[in-house]
Amino acid sequence: MSPLRVAVIIGSTRVGRAGDAVGQWFAERARRREDLEVEVLDLAGYAFPGCYPQEATPAMRGFAAAVGDAEAFVVVTPEYNRSFPASLKQAIDFAYDEWQAKPVGFVSYGSGSSGMYAVEQLRTVFCALHAVTVRDWVGLDLLGEGFEGAGWPCDTDDRLCAIAAMLDQLTWWGRALRDARRAQPYVA
């Protein structure tokens, strides 16, 4: 069976963000699995327009194509004011059919709540896009212990178990939905 193509989407574009360190940390752990092929899509690397244009820009088309090529997603999101960042919502909206009938997992971070509120809102958004969100997620409390220099998370047993559980569910759903899409096109 071919590896599942997973796009890890780093959702923050703020200067000084923790998202790049958290996203790369997670991607390195996911790449240890032989059943996954991991690509990082860092929204800070895309020149998205400030306003939604009448026609898609090359950056918008490139992001939507990368989403279309992926078979599963892990969204790395901060929690800003009990929600997820506008940059992430904007990018999610640049694709539509490309999300359908594919699983989504989450790695979140925040102060105190570990990003739980952002994840709960994202579950609603992805449900509206006909994507399947997995139950388990990885949450990091930026106010807690367990971070090295430059915001790199430490590998604690709890974190590694959370990663394994989320990736197991993502992989199961990814394979099942890949087979289903091959057998019959998804009808929205």
C-alpha cells in the first residue's frame, strides 16, 4: 500500500510566531512513520492577497493544488483570542472541493488552553467543507514546561502518545477515504 500523502499546514503568519517551530517539530515526528509521506505547507511562505480577488492569484492556485494533491491534513494552529488566525481561515477558503472526503488532524498551541478553542472552531469549518476531523489532537500549552530554545517542543511521553494516537486515526481515515474516493466520486 502506498504511503498516505499528508500536508502539514502551518496556520500562523505572525512575526515571532511559535508555529514554524511547532510545525517542523511535528512534521519530523510524522516523517518517522513509513506509512506517511509528509509535506509542510507554511502559510507564511505564500504571497496571498490582502483582499479576496475576483480571480485566483498564482499563490492561491498553488495552495489549492497542494491541498488537492494531499490525501490527509494536519493543521498546526495557534489560539488567538479563543479562535484560530484569520490567515488560516483565508487559506482554507482558497480551496473547496480539494478538502472534501479527506481527514484532518490538529496540532494546536496556546496559553493555558493548549489551543483547544481554536481546534473546536476548526472542526466546524472543516465539517462544512465535507472533511472528516479526527477525534484526538495534539495540544501544547506555551505557558507550561517542555519547550527548548527557539520554542521547539520537547518530546514528552504524553506528547508522543498524542501524536501517535492522532496519526493512527488520521491514517485509518485517510486510507479508508482514499479507497472510497477511488471506488466512487464524492458527492457534496
